[in-house]
Amino acid sequence: MSHKSQQALGSDRRVRGGATPRENRVDVANAWLLQAKSDLRTAQALLLKPAPLEAGDVGCQVIAKLAQAVEKSIKGYLFLSRNEVKLTHRVDKWVRLLVDPALDWSVPEHHDKLSELFDSDVKAKIKQLIDWTPGTQGRTDVANTEYPWVSHGVLTAPYASREFSHIELRAYEKVVSRIVGTLSKLWSAFSRRAQPEPRQRAERAESAQPSH
């Protein structure tokens, strides 16, 4: 894929969905949602500890894939519904915008379903998954799913660590499965419906956009 194509998919730039045809926005959102589904399926497979995985592999690897599934599914929905989105790992910051009708950040007819989806338990689990993503807290002394960290003078690897060995992985998998499934259904409904191009983002929404 060319550098120009990567930019169009939002790999490292702002995505200007409203400046492109609606079909392009639908396709960009679908690409991200398809990858979110792949990450979710991979996490579900890892939960079964297939060979040659060891028990210590499962926690950190499952959490890493679930975090990726959450991040990509929320970004996919944002690309579908907004004119321009700043990419950041901290997609938990976007959730409050999606469920606030005053900010007009979601497709209007989706608001009720999004509010039901992103309840307090779901939002808490999203935040925790993102906190475990490397670099999201700007610290090297906190647990993350990929790199060893130092806490109280002890170097700890994600593999077989206590932090990822005592997690209710199925509870996180259930939440992520619900998020990916719901956002994918909303994408499907949107893609089949004739929609006008979204109006330019209101000034109040611009001021509410989370920083990196």
C-alpha cells in the first residue's frame, strides 16, 4: 500500500471523512471494523491456549488483542460518523463524546444504542484495557501487555506476571465482543441507508475533542 493510501486509511494522519464521498467513509470504517473483528477472534482463540502457548502467555496476549479490538472498532465508528478525527490510543476519551447528544459526535439515530452500550462497567473496562496498552500512561513503571516494566525496583515481564494472571479474561472478552458486535451492526445499518454528507463539525465539538 502506498504512503498516500495509508494516509487515506488514517494510519498516521487526521482522517477527513466529511471531505470525501460517503462511500469512502463507509469503506474506511469497515476496514477498521474488520480488523477489530480479527483481533477479537484471535483473542478468543488464545483463550483456549492452543499449542505451543504456555499458561503464562495467555493473560498478556489476550488482553493485548482485546485492547486492539476495542481501539480499532471505536476508531472505525468515529471514521464513519465524523468529519475529522485525531488518532490516539486513548479511545476511552472518545466514548463520552459519542454518548453526549449535545456534542453531536455520533450518528444521531445511533445515540440510544451507544448510550446503552457504553454503560459504566463497559467504560471502566475500556479504560483499563487502554491503560494496559504500552505508552498510554506516559510511564515505565506500570504494567503493560508488551514490554517489561520496573516497579519498586523489580523488573517484571508481561509473560506470567501477576498483573495478567489474575484477570477475569472472559469478562473482558464478553465486553469487547459486545462492543465490536454492536458497532459493526451500526456500521451495517448506516452503510445500507442513503445519508447526506455530515455537516461541518460544530465549534463546541472541536473544543471537546480529546488531546493525545
